[in-house]
Amino acid sequence: MSKSFRAFGLAVSALALTCLPAAAQTKVTNEGISASEIVIGTHQDLSGPIKGWGVPVSNGMKMAVEEINAAGGINGRKIRLVIEDSGYDPKKAVLASQKLIERDKIFAMVGAMGSPTVLAAQDILLDAGVLQLFPLTAAEFTFKFDPAKPQERLKFNNLLPYVESTRAALKYMMEWKSFQKPCIMYQDDEYGKNVLDGFTQQLNAMKVQAASTTSYKRGASDFSAQVAKMKSDGCDLVVLGAVLREPIGAMGEAKKLGWDVTFLGATPTNVMEVPMLGKEAVEGLYAASGFEIPYEDTAKGKVKDWLANYKKMFSTDANTQAIIGYNAVETFAFYANKAGKDLTGQKMLDALESGDKFLDIFNSPPTKFSKTDHLANTITQVQQVKGGRWVLVKDNLMF
């Protein structure tokens, strides 16, 4: 978003917070904190359509917990991580969240997976006073909050938001390549609709008409009808509000039809598996992204050591998703340490809203929150698949 618009929004939020009645206090749980441990929970897709995300995210989280605990924990407390499988099913995510709150007595939900699944369970967490931290979705509902609803202050997100990143990447591509007929194929759920919003908002700002808009159901594997429609509509740029298998399927279908068109994916397409599994079908794919993907043969220093340790621990190569899961726990630990030895829910909330910066080892933009802004950053990159790996095309993009 523009700096002036964002500044105006923060000012309004700050004013609203100062006008809250004294009784409208945010309830934050103290469950899950003992003299020896802090219990955190997460739900991941370990068996459903995006288990290619859920499994490595879980591994990254486990790795961070092991490292933190081996170094003495958080002010002497060890982290206990409880992982539940949602199968990327909103109903299962609700049941998993209820179990984590009622039986496991979690202090915070960290790095939960997926827009529809996180949304379905969000109110359950907030009502219980459980912090919803750094979910694996960048949908707006995970960081935008109404100051008149104090429980919404418990939402924090450290990922690049779908709307803003789609806008920034689309603006760059439109201006760079002079496309005239952009179109979009998006997943018909909360995630895809956020990408659609970014697409629509940016075209409106540029006074450009979309040539085609089409969607698909979550978990779909056949995109022939959508691709045929976009080809018929004369699209020259296809924005993909997709995850992992769908970019491969859509671009493979385009190649079958002999359709030479440029594809631009939203941030969830920017993962190692897309070029690894898609091979020649996805060569040339562009994607919005938040940080450069490290590869073992080019990584240096702490990142190189981290990749080696991950491979030793899980007998497989680390990927983007593992980094995101790892960073979710590392970010939690940073702010929990800031909250002090006498950890409480309120002190954790204060630490999160303190403005202190967390810097990871992967050269990502700094994570920083305030009392009025629970989104870390909106700085976008564009990367492209070249020779079977992601290569940086443009950095530091805003719309």
C-alpha cells in the first residue's frame, strides 16, 4: 500500500485505541506457562493437498524448538510444541484448535497452516485469549484488526501479505513488459480471493481492464477449462492465485495448447518444489516473494550450516517452507525472551507490540510490530524459474 495511505490508517487505528473504554481490555491466556516449559501449538496439513507445505513447515518448527531448547530454552523454560494434522480441512482445523486449547492448554498458536483453516479456527483462539502468531497464510484477516474489538489484538503476521505483494509484483510486470491483457486464475477460497483483490485493486489503479477472470476449487487437478478460457480471451499475462501443484498443472496445460503466455504466481508458488517437480513446464514462471531462496551449492555462512543441519536431521533437503516454519518459532522465541523471566500473556503481547526488530539468518526484511500495526512488512521481490531454480529478478518493490 502507499506510504501515505498506510500512515493515515495507522493514525486512525492509534486514535481508536486511545478512545477505547477502560473496560475493553484484551484477554490473554496464561495457560501453557510453567516453571519449566512453554506449550505452543500448531495445525498443519500433513496428509492433504498441501502436505508439501505442511510437512517441511513442521520440520522447520521442530528444528527451531530443538535448537532453542538445547541452548537453554527461553529464560530457562523449554518449548513444548504440539502439532496437529488439519489435512487442509477447515472442520479438522477447528477440532485441532479446540483440542490444543482445551486439552494441551497451549499458550500460543504458532505458524498454523492455510487461509481457510486458520480463518475457521481464528475466533476460537481469540475467544480463549490465545495468541495467533505468524500463521502460514498472508491473508488480511490474520493481521488487520478492529481496535474496538480488543481480542483481535492477538493476531500477528510476519509473512508478505497476498494483496500487497500481488499488487507490487503485478505493477512491476505490467510496467516492465507492457502487458495489455492481464488475467487471473485463482483458488476459490480466502487465499485466492486475497490474490484476486490485489489483482483487481492494482488494475483499477492502473486503469486497465482484466481480460479474463477464472477460478478453481481447492484441491483441483484439472485446469484445462480455465486455461482454454484464458487463451480464448487473449490473455498475455496470467496471475496465479495458486499454491504448488496448480502452477505446474496450468503451465503444463498451456504448453499442450501451444500457448506462449507469461505466468506470474502469488507468493505461495515461490517454493523449490515448483521447478523441481514442474521441470520444463514451469521454466520462465515469475512469482512474488519475500526473500531469496537459498540453495545448498551457493549458500554461505550460517545459512549453509543451517541447510546441512536440516538435511542431517530430516534426511532431505530444506526448502522455503522449512525456513518459514523455522522462522515462526524463532520469532516467537525472540519476543518471548523480550517478555522476560516472569512470562505472562500480557507481557508477551507487550513485547510483540514493542517495536523491537527480529532479524533472521536468511536476510529477510526485519520483523517489527507496533500497537497499531500487526503486519511485519510489505517489501516484495519478483523471482523467476531459470534452469530449474528460482533466480531474483527485482527487489524492494512497493506499489
